[in-house]
Amino acid sequence: MAKIEKDRTRELRELGGYSLLRYLWRLLTSMRTALILLLLLGLASIPGSIIPQRTQNPFQVQDFFAANPTISPWLDRLYLFDVFGAPWFSAIYILLFISLIGCLLPRLNHYRVAIFERPSRPPQTFENSEGFYEVDGDMDRAIRWLEKNRYRIERFDGSISAEKGYLKEFGNLLFHLSLLLILIGIAMSSLFGMRGEAIVNEGERFINTPVAYDNISPGRLYSLDSMQPYRINLNDFTAKYNPITNQALDYELKVTIRESTDAKPREGVIRVNKPLTFGASRVFLQATGYSVLVTVRDSSGVVTFQGPVPLLPQDPNLTSAGAIKVPDMDPGIGFVASFIPTIERDPVRGAFSSFPEPLDPHLLLAAWQGDLGMDEGTPQSIYRLDTSKMERIALISMKPGESFDFKVGSITFDGYLPWVNIQVIHDPGKRPALIGGFLALFGALGMLFIHRRKIWIRLRGDGQGNSLEVAGLATSGEEKLREDLASLKEFLSTKAGEGKGE
């Protein structure tokens, strides 16, 4: 084994520049290399589903750094927090793409010739061929059976060569072309696609601009300046729940849509599996929750904060948690907030929600005073309050309309309203990838269930009389060939028979 490796290394050293490039090209475009690259691509995708990604949730990445300060910088150097944008991932993908093209192009001409080629001349002897037998029959009658069973026939002197199953080669060709189309679709989505999310309160409007998104992940070649300027007004949101299981039955969002500044507005409805469509972009209704309406005043009665604050659901009954930050007060004030739509109390669990709808809503607050950390330049989540440099000054429980006075001001719970999480996906490669998937399925079915087989018929002896020699050959599906040979024999042996067909 060591000697073989040494000989191969010596051969590579002796190759010239052109010969070496040719050797590397053949190595890259081999089917074995394509399969290895496909396996590597699957393995390289695993870290992207385990380790938090910056393009999806930068705050989870920030939390990962805080929890793992030693290993996180090393993972970051390996691009494991941006796996699908890493140079090594792109290199594997590009090499796989080139390898598939290199494998496919030389075979295209082979498949094209194989689909249209005529049956070849029968072998000299039939005795060693599949299903050989002799039968008394008429050559013209055999031709009628072959034509009836859709065999392609070629006549020679005293013999016939018939072949069937050419669509197997077409299925093989279609399958490989479809794989290439799927890769092109995935590349289009990665380069020219966009994915974004935004939490929007009922009664507000969403304008498709970059600043309107809470989280946006554009493709490498996607231009944010080319975003379609549509506007969606969220008129009314309705959520229906099962009163026994508390499970959501239906979400319905009634909207008013204006696709451009000079277009007429139109009404629309978004449901969970019924998005709005704007060309290659779709707007999904992904989740729902509650925003609390609060007013914060300082000790002199001046309003320092007023408006809706979205809170994130913590359980199926929409117990929601978040933070209210008031940096304009001196010192800064922050609240750790919990909204409970239908409050119940338990000695162990404390306060919790027993139903998703707001039948008995309460707002629970922990008031903190001190440095909010908003002047340090470090990005913060709007749903979290860093209390490491703060002092807790009050615990508050309020119903809608109630107020609470604390040491340096007051807070009023004005009410609540539902919010919806809108997800916008611009996916120009979805249609090519979907078409490629369907075509690959049909191609695979053709490869699996169409069998290419040949039947040879020759007059026995001196070519006179009605004695025939029959044999066949099957590259796959030998059972199907045996059935055809048996059916042909029965057809030829029965003078008035009609044959069994295929």
C-alpha cells in the first residue's frame, strides 16, 4: 500500500502544469468526489442547527458568549456563529456545484445518444443469452407482438433486434438535471433572498422598509434599496381557542394593503397557512402575544414614557414577560413585567395564566432603579432588563386602569392589545427548487420502474421455414424480460391468439 502511494506521488510530481490541472479536474468531477462533497455539505450544516447564528438571533449569540467566554472566541474564528456564510461552507458548496456540472455535462451527450439509438445487431449465438428457447412461429407475427408491446424494432438479414425501456435513460438524465436545478434554486435563495420578522400591534401599520423589521437577514447579493414598498395596515386580529384544551383553533388578521404609493388600497386576510403574496415575497402570520399600554410619570407628574410595550409569551396560555425601560428619568427606571391574561394563583407556581384570552388580565411588575446600561454601546434586547447595577424598589400588581406610586414616580396600566409576529420571506429560488424536486421525483421513478430490455429473434438453420430462435437481455428487471419472453412464446404458439400485451 505504501509503495502504491509513493508511485502515485511520483506520478503527480512528474506531471506538467496542464496535465496536473487536467488530473485535478478529473478528480473533482468524478462521482465519488461529488458524493464526498455532498456528505461534507450535510456535515457542515450540523453546527448551524446546534450553535446560535448571528443572522437568526444575535442576542442568543451574545448570551452564548456570556455563558461560554473561553470557547466562544475560538468558535467565532471558525465562523461557527455564521455557518452558512462561512468561507469554508461556501467553498464546499461551490466545489459540489462544479463537481455536479463536471459529472453531468459529459453524460448528457451519452444519454442523448442512448435515448435515440437504434437496437444493435443480435449476437452470433443465442444459446447463452437470457431466456433462450426455440419455437415454431411466423416472423411477421412476432413483429406484430413487438409493435403491440411498444418495442423499437430493427430488422437484419434473417433476424430482428427489438428494444424497450429507453425512457429509463431519460429518467436518469432528468434526475441529474433536476439535482442541478435544485442547487441553482438554493443558491438563488441564499444570494438574492431575504428573511425578516417584525412584531406589529393591532391597529398599527407595517411598511416594507429595513427599519421596520426587528430582525432582517438579507442575502449576499440582495439589495435593501430594491425592497418593494408595500404597506399593510393591521385592522383587526382575532384568535380563537378551544375552551377545553386551550389550544389555538384559528388566527385571523384582517388587513388593508397598498402595494405602492399610487395604488388603490385593498382588503385582505392573513391566516397561519394563508400568507399574502407580493411577487416572490410572502408575508406570514407566525405568532401572537400581548402588548401592555403603560404611562410612566416622574415625581413632578411629567410623562416620561407612554405607549405599548410588547411582551413575549412564555407558555401556551400566553403568560408573557418582558421589560419596560425609562432612561429619561434620573436615576433610570426599569420594570421587569409579566402580563397574565387570565390570572390564577398557586402556592408553588405563584401567579399564572389559565387561558390564553384576557378574561382576568393582570400586570405584575418589579420596579428597578439605577443604571440601565443603555449608554455603554453594547446592544441590548428590548425584552430583557439588566439589573446587575440596579436596585429593586417595588413589587407591583395591577389591573387595567390602575396606577401605582413608587419612590420617584408612578406607573399606570392603561390596557393591552394583541400583537402579531409578521414574517416576510423573499425567496426567488423557491420555484426553481420546487420544480427541480418534482422533476427529480419523476426522474427517480423512471429510473426505478422502467427497465431496459432487448429481445432477439432469428430464423433457425438455413433461414427457411417457420422455426424461430428467441432470446433476450435485460440490464435490470430480469423478471419483466422473462414475462415478455413467455408472453411472446405463447403468442407465437397460439395460431389465433391475441397475446397478453404488457
